[in-house]
Amino acid sequence: MDNVLICLTLLSLFIISGIISRLVLSVPAPFIQIAVGAVASFFIPLLQVSFNPEVFMVLFIPPLLFSDSWHFPKREFLSNTKPIIMLSIGLVFFTVVGLGYLIHWLLPILPQAACFALAAAVSPTDAVALKSMTAKLGLPLRMWHILQGEALLNDASGLVSFKFAVAALFSGLFSIQDAFLSLILISAGGILIGVLLSYGFVWILGRLSLHRFEETTIENLLLILLPYSAYLAAEFFHSSGILAAVAAGFTIDKVGFLDRTMVNMRIEGRFVWGMLELTLNGIIFVLLGIYLPNTMHLIDEIGISFSLGFTIVGIITFSLIFLRFIWVSLMLPLDKLFTSKKTKVWQLPDFTLLLAMSFGGIRGAIALAAILSLPNFISSGIAFPARDLLIIIVVGVVLCSLILSTIVLKIVLPRLKITTSSNPLDEENTARIAAAQAGIKAVERKMSAIIKDLNESEAAVCQQVGNALMASLNLFIVSAVGEEAEKNTSLQALTYEEKLRLSALDAARHELRKLKRQGKINNTTMINMMHRLDLRQFSLMDENKIYPRKHD
């Protein structure tokens, strides 16, 4: 019963933080979620439980990384493969070595292997934290793609480094060759398992879709199981569960998800995944807030002053940022990283760009989960050296990273004068116009085929319907590519059409409620009819988003 109450309490805290974040728009939602969690932990004894890193990693991380990689633009990932790999692998190892030696110099009482374990825990950036903290900051698209791609991939290299640092503490031995080989095997195994399971799940979904059931809950539940299955299968075979979930998300469209599934499943899945992602994301930060009082207790237990702890955390946090700054400035040729060979895409001041890239490496809950997975004892009766101190430092680094990145990026990003070779809205409009033109041709072909078998009056009706549909599609095209006067007229027509349809839908709902009050229809009929009207309005609202607009 306690576990059920804890889950309901976490969900309630997430809802409360969501309400507050709507009222306090100037504060990023993750900060509010952390604050709500921290305050709640003082007043709700039920929440004063130990943080299980294994449960956290299995329950929260696979679906979130799967969703992020699923919706990540694959073309942009391939075009930015070099910087993403250099950041997700090269920078991680550079950080582990550089920060590990710095921590050992700063805290000589710690064994060197423990210092490297701490450095490895905070070396990877966090995809969930990055997405949450930068959602409203307006990162340049290419920078966002590189940072997100880095965050999706660097967990494997960071956790492999962490694993070997902990193993070295147990055995006293460390081999760079073994670590590199292990990284390759663990990464390749995770990617292979994710791809294979993605193929398997989509094949099953395709077979289920052949039966054309209106109810698609089973299909969507099966899809939710995919990242969990990939993660657990990879971990069972001692591979990277994180990369397995990411690989499954990257390949799901490639293996035919859009072609083999029904439209009602995809519509339902859009809402299911949106709610799941938002909820899990928020609860992660609520949990981080709940754990903060435990950190304060640990500070008291190990007997260090708050000022000393704050100083240590500050030095390590700024060292992380400085090492990232050095890596990006020295190892990545910025002229190749942010410009194509044919056309200049970005023309930015190097220092401003470096600041944005350096503070864009946000740490999150995965670092906390990694450090909490440290064993209490390294051998019989011998405690893990300074485990509580390492936990305190990681919690502090995560919080400092979130706060500093938000503040600095808000200052730096407006100073980036970005010129891009293409506007994403232009690309969307091009695709929509092409789709509308294809639709007109399809209507013409189908109408011609149908009319052949109809008499004169039936053919006239079919032609009237077809012409009206083609006129609507053509209105959409003209609003994007016609002459200026035609564009304005078409956009006005589309706007008036939307207003009239919404008015008709509102009147229909009012009439249904009236019939229900009069007892002419029951509540089941009203609910079913309301659902159909809601679907029509949702379709209308979605159509409004795809009208081509002029952008300044």
C-alpha cells in the first residue's frame, strides 16, 4: 500500500508543480518541480524513503530516451555525426581524465579511482534535463541537434568509464585497452538489441493492424513496452540498455512503423506518449527535489561545513564547464562544425558560441542515479571511501549545472546572430504544398475512375464533390505560392472557414446538451457524439497549424 501511496503522491506533486508553473511563467518548470519535491519531503514522511537507482533507471529513462530519439531528426543527426561522436565519446573521456585528476588534487584523501568514478558520473550530459531546461530558451536548431545527439549517446561512454573506475577501486587495476574494448562491445550490443527488437515489435504491430480493429490500446501498450524490453534485454546481455532504447527509437520509423500501423493507433499514441513523456519528465525533477533534504543530512553526518561543500561543488562545476570549453575550442574546428562546405550556415562570434556550447552541457538525474549505485562496501567490512561525500558533490553539481545553464544561456543566446541556409517553416510548407498537390492529382484520378461506372446524374454529384475538394486543396496551395493578392484572399478564406466550422461545432455541442436535458438522448449517446465533434475540432485546429504563413 505504501508504494501505491508514494506513486499517487508523486503524481499529485507533479500536478501541483504544473499548476504553479502555469502561474509563474518566468521560472522554468524543472526548478518549480524540484522546489515542490523538496518542500513536500519535509511535510510528508511517506516520501522519506531511499532512492533506488536501479528502479529509477528502468522505470523512467528508457521511455524518455526512446521518445527523444524517435522524434530526433535523423537527417540532421547524420549530417552532424562527427561533432556528436566527438562530444559524446571524446569529451566524456577527456572530462573523466581531466576532472578525475583535479578532484584528486582537490580532495587528496579520496582514492584516485573514487575520483575518476565521481568524474565519470558527472561527465555525460542528460537528454531529459537538456530538453526540459532549454525548451523555452530558443536554442539555434543546429546547436540543439548537436547537444541533443550528444546527450542521447554519451551515457554509454560515461557509464562505462564509471563502471571501470569502480572496478579499479575494488581490484586496484585499470586497463585503458580493456575499457575501450568494453565500450565498443557494450555499445554495439546495445545498439544491435535495440534495432532487432524494433524490427520485431513493428512486425507484430503490422500483423495486428491487418485485422483492422478500431480499438488500438493493445498496440499502443505494446509500443510502450518496446523501450523497456530493449533496455532490460540489453542489460541482461551485459550491454548498454540506454543505447538499446535509443537505437529502438532511432530505427522505429526506418523499419516501417508509419506504413504498418493504423491511423487511429498513431493518433491515440500521440496523446499517450505526450502525456507519458511530460509526466515522467516532471516526476524525475520532483524526485530530485525530494532527495535534497537527504543530501543536507549527509552534510551534517560527515561533518563538513556548508561553505566548504559549496566551494568544492562550485570548483568541480566550473571545472566541468571549463573542460568542455577547452574541448570544443581546441578539438572541434568550429568553421566545419557549424558551417557546411558549400554554404555558410552560421556566422557567429567564436567566444559567444563557445559559451553557449559550454553551458549547454546540462547534467541531470542520470548522474545522481549513477553515483547512488555505488556499493556501500568494497569488500567485507570495508566501507566505500567517502561515498556520502561523492553523493553530496554530484547532487550539488547537478543543481549548479541546471541553474548556471539556464542563467547563462538566457544571456548568451540572444547575442547569437544566426543566419541559416533554410527556415524549418519553409521546409514544412514545401512538404505540405507537395502533399496537397499530390492530393489533387489523386482526387482527379479517382474521380475519373469512379465516373466511368456512373450514370449522368450520379457522375454530376461525384464531380461536384471532387471539384469542391480540389478547390479546398488548391486554396491551401495558393495561400502559400500564389501572388500576394491571391495569398491574402486565400488566407482570409481559410480563416473564415475555420471560424464558421468552429461556430457550427459549438452549436452542435449546445444542441446535444439540450437534447440530453430534455431526455431525448442518454448520456452515452451524448458522450459518443461529443467525441466525434471533438475529433473534428481537433482536426480543424491541426489544419490551422499547417496553413502556410509568411514568416518575417
